[in-house]
Amino acid sequence: MNGLGRTAEPAGGNGLDRVPATRRFDPRRHRRIAGLYDLWLAPGPGGRLVVPTAPGRPLDARAVATLVRHGADAAQDVRILADDGARHLDLFTEVAGLLGHDVLVSPDGSDIRHTIDRSATGPARPAPDSGPLDAVPLDRVTRQPMDWLVLQPPDLATSLPGWFAVDDGLVRPRTGVVGLPLPDGLALATRADFVTRRATAHRLGASTGVVTVAVTARSGGFLVGTYSGTQDVHSGGQLAALLGDLPLYGADLRLWLTWPSDADEQARLVAEVAELAETTGATVWTPPAGGRAELIDDRRDLRAFDPTGAVAAWQAHRPRYADGPSTLDATPEGLLVSRRDRERIVVASPAAGVVDSGPADGHPAPARVDDPTPGPDGTAASSPADVTAPTPVGDDAGAAEQPAVPLPRPALVTESRRAADYGPPWLRRGQQVNAATFEAYVLVEGDPARAVGDGVPGVELFVAAFLDPRSAPAGSDLLRVRISPGGAIPMAVLRAHVPARFKYVLGSPDTYLLPAARLDRVRLVGGFRSDGFSRLLPTVDADGEPLRIRAAPTNRSVAGMPNDVRRWPGFGTRQAYALLPARSRGLPRGWLPLYQQRPVARPGRLLVEVRVPAGRTVDVGATHTMLAGLTLVRTRVDRLHRAGVDLVLGSRSYDRIVVQRAFRAQAGGWQRIGEVTPGPLPSAVAGLQSAVPARVVDPPSTGDT
């Protein structure tokens, strides 16, 4: 599956005037679409794409993704405004994977032109020639509109629709509640989890006798999003009204959700589920309180788990006036099966040689659900579906190629709130962690041998690990790690207010968070590369080395520091100083050091006094203290601290800093420059650095330091 939402055919709707359009693309009149980031690219040397303003710099997938990250919101899809966009299909598919969002491109053989959506005009709207213009791919021969191609992230590609409607050569926002079709039900999503929800919804198979609704539990209710980007928590009655088109009365309704970990929220959710059952007249099935429902890929079905991660039976919430028993049975294996057509499920150990002879009615026997097979460390996997053929571990891990199959899932235990710290400041105590040793994979960017010796590059105070190596893009380098008890937190049951920048990984059943303060419990087993054909090829040996995190390139962070830092000022607006060359072309790219106290005068330097709003700079000293105990995390904070840097201002905040006064070095001290108009840092500094020496209003004084 290549993730194309539509084929490259002429559009056949009636929304556009069919007069051939000759109007070239005009950025000044281009119609912007909320939630969609437009990137204008042009052909460059050798047919590679370039930014029109920088024609000498060809772009690869990472460069395109960087351009988008700098200009777009993290939740936005991307549209590439370039002729023949499909000629660069591999490039933009990789971009979609890097961003985790859909990328819209023009078909091969098309030109991007501006045309007018005649349906958007009216008595109260501007005339077509004066309003904004729509970008439409036009067939280069017939001059007829063609539909945009929707490229989904390759590891999350489906045949389901995207966030935007693509029809008649136009891209239009959808309206109403965000809902994705399930074989027998509906998956409700929000903008934050739309792509991952779409991928999992696509993998669910049809079930006999049960309606499935996938929904996120939030604040004791049900989280529902709209295509306008808003979201709200619905009660059981409100959710029932939303599901009015589904045949629920007297039916069985299965909720595909993860329960909240907070006891009060669980109690409220129980009441809302009861209200949903009463309002719809359906028997509502949920995992046990505190548990979750997960997809079993090989069965294309859902299995229920309890709060500890063990397989559990589904719980029935029946309306008070339900007529007769339910038509479904909840099995001890965490499945829902039809009571009328129930097939016998044999639970046996493969080593015992038990053979399922099939049900008494003569129907073919179903796939057998076996007992959990012991994992590499001797512990039992909590989900039989995740048990696979044994693979080499330990010293033999890199000896030969291995099948790319999921590793066993560990059992979980809830830690005391007095347990050791985790590292990320937003990660509160009392998380669920692995109760026994297990193994997982970590995705590596760059040289895996360097990752073994120096650490995995990253900007977070944690590493994400996953059980299924097929979750990584084909050809990716992987590190296999062994995690001792307490070293991993499953993302699906994370108890924290998670920063928005990585909410996309929440709820994933095979993804685990390895916090920085617990990396001493994580040991490297080996390095592999996924060849895309369900095989892992050894790339590097590792002999029980600890897993480390090293500073990522500065283009992904501020001064090579992690995203979790101490900010200054904590509140209000404070005064600081910036030391700059007296003559230059502007501010440094990336970041600028600031000082809380006026530094010593230096010849050839310019000193500006600025006002800093709350949280706009990184407090290097406080961050150094915070990271002091994380011995397996290597950042540039220590180097900055030893260099005497007080504060670091990221370039994205330059415009938010206001210059109040300026000084030049003269006679061994700082002398104030007159006629400085307060304003944003970039414009004020540019004027000061390019001007002739300005009038000094303070008398020279060597003591003004």
C-alpha cells in the first residue's frame, strides 16, 4: 500500500468553471486553508526540488521536513505547491513519514495554476477577479483539473480518507465530528490522534454480532473532536446522540478505549457508560476499569487487558430493561464471541502436543489461542498474540539475521509514589512499569555504531522503545535493548500531563518510554537493520553497554539542549543583557546568550538591554542542576555552564524580546547610545549595527560595568 488517497485522474465534479485556466500561480492571491500548510517548491538543478528563493540548494526529505517544522503547526497536513509533484513520490512519502502527517502533491503531468471556485462567490462575497484564488493541478494537455494525491505516512498508510476532502481538483476542509469508518462501527478521533487512529481502525476486521466504537476516555467522559480542530468531552447521553445512525437498540456495543488511571475519573466513566447503555438500549462492553482494549493483528480483533497488563474478560454494562441474555460471551482469553455460533477455543501449551479437534458441531476449528510463552528472560508474555518464534538474544543476537517479529510484552506493576525519579520533569511518580526483564527495539538515526558508544541522538529526556520492529520504516537501523524491572513505562497507560509535542505516541500498545533516570536499567543487546521483508540484518555488536542519550544536532533543539529545561523568568518580565559585535549582519542563527547582570565592557562590542517575557529563555544554571543526576544523558548544558553563559535565547523568540537601551564600549566602560527607539530585538540590533557611531549621552566612566 502506498498511501495514495486518490488516483491521478481528471476531476469530474461541477464546482469549477471548465474554461481553461491560464492564470499562473500567484502567492499574493493564494487561498489559505486552515490546518493545511502550503509549501511552494520549484524544479532546480538536475530535476531536484528547491525553494524558489534559494534555487541553488536542492532539497532532500529531511530538508523539506525541516522547512515544514519551522513554518507549520505540529498538527498540520502539508500541501506541496509544485508542478509534477508525483514525480518525487518517494521523496514526499518519506516526508510524510518524518512528519507523521499526510502530504498532498500534484499528479504527474500537471501544472499548479490558480483558478476560482465559482461556488464560493455570491452577492455578499467579492467578485471572482478580486477574491483569493484556489490552487488546482491542471492536466498539461487537456487543461482540465486533476485531483490532488494524498500521501500517508508509509508505516501508517491506509485506504481511509484524510483530514481534508479532495474533490474536483480542490482541497476543502471537512465539517462535523471526526469519525472514521470501522467494519461494524465508528472510530472517533481528534486532530492530535487522527493519523494513528486511522491506521489502527484500518486493521480491525469485521465482527459478528457486535458494533465497535473506538473513542478516547478523558476527564471521566468521552473525547470527541471536530474537523474545525476543536474537541470536547461528551457524556454518555451526548455520545449516544452522536451514534444515532448506528443500529444500537437491543444490540451489543463494544467500546475500544483505554481507561483513565485516576480512580475518580474511572468512577465518573463507569456512570457515563451506564448512561450510554440506558440511552441506546444496548449492552455496552468495556475492558475492566483501569484496563484497555488492544488490537490483535493476526486475528484483526480486540482483546481486553486489566490495569496490570494481564489478559482479562470484557465487562458488560446492561440497560436496566434489557430483554433476555446478551448474545455475546466474554472469554477468559480477553475476547468477545457470539454465544449462538461460539467456537471452542483450546488453551494449551504447544510443548504439550495438544491438538484441537474442533467444535462438536463439525465447523472448522478456529485459530488456537495458546498459553503465554515464556520470554527470553523466563517471564511470561501477557498477550499470547504477541508470542512469536524464538529469536537469538544476548551474545548471539547479532550472529545471524532474525525474523522481524514482535517481542513478548512484559507484565506490569504500579510503583509507589516514593519510587526513584524518572527524569522528565512532567513525569510524575507512581507510574506503571515493567515487572520483569524484557527486550525491545529503539530506532536509531545516524550511525548505529556511534549510538552504541556515544548514545542515541535525541532532544528528550527519554527514549521510545517498541516491541514490533515492523513499526520502524523499512531499512531503519535499530538497537535491541534488554530492560530490567522498573526501566520502562508503557505509553498506553502513562499517568502524566504529556507535552503536546509527542502525544502522537500515546495509546500505542507496543511502545514504551525509557526515562533518562532509569537508563541504568537498560542494556544494549545488538544493532540491526530492517530490510522491509520481515527480516532483521545485524549491523553492530553490543556487549551489555548501557543505553545513553546524546545531544541531537542544534537544528532540532536550542543550543543542543533537551526540550525539557528550566525557563527564565518564571513570571512577569525581567531585564537582561545581550553582548553583540558592534558591526555585523544581524543576530546569530539558532540562539543567543543573555546575561542577567551587565557584563564587563569589551572593545568592539555592542551591549543591548532587553526586556524578556516569562519563559522565553533557558536558565542554564538551573538546567545544569536539574540534569546533574542524569549521568547517561550527554547534553551541551555543562559546556555552556562552564563557559559562564547565564541564559540562552532561542531564535524563535527573537521577535518577542524588546530592546530598551543600547551601549557601546568606550574608555573601558559602557556608554549609553542615545536616540534608540525601543522595539523588537532583530530590527533594533540591525539598525544599531549598521549605523555610524551614535551620540553617547552618558559621560565616559570606567566604573560603569
